[in-house]
Amino acid sequence: MTVDERVSLYGKVKKYTKRKEQFQNEESMERFRVS
């Protein structure tokens, strides 16, 4: 694996986890509003 490949892969993972966290935050906010 080249350095470039590793960097782009790391960027993808970072972007994915960020989106996942955002989604979970929005989900918990919805639940909070409902209750």
C-alpha cells in the first residue's frame, strides 16, 4: 500500500465516522424532542 492510498483511505474513514457521529447526534436530538 502506498502512502497516497493510505492517506485517501484514512480520509474516507474519517469522513465516514464524522457523518456517522452527526447522524447519531441528530437521532438523539429527535428522540429528545419527542420525549
